[in-house]
Amino acid sequence: MLVDVFQISSWLKADQKEKEQAAIQDILMRRDLQNTSDGYSSLHDDEDVNVENVPDSEVSSEESK
């Protein structure tokens, strides 16, 4: 139980990062769907989007409020 006390913060950070990445992926998919339904193709069709490389500063902290 004592070990868990020290690991809680890392569990919370990992959980928050998972939620942020899922939100980013959802936003990117919706943006891509919207662009295709409007008749516009995505600017980066050839490139895969890697949410791992999105800086934390670009992630909105709206969910944490």
C-alpha cells in the first residue's frame, strides 16, 4: 500500500496523457471527416498524424477544469 501512494501521481499523469491523446485523435478524425465532406481533401493526405509528437502546450487543458 505504501508503494501505491508514491505511484499514484505517475498513474494520474499516464491516464491524463491517454485522455489527451484520445481527444487529439478524435479532433483530427472529425476535422478530416469534415474536410472530406465539404469537398476538400486533407492537406496532409500522405502523412500519418502521430499524436505522440504533439507538444503539451498545444493540448487544451479544458478537460482538467
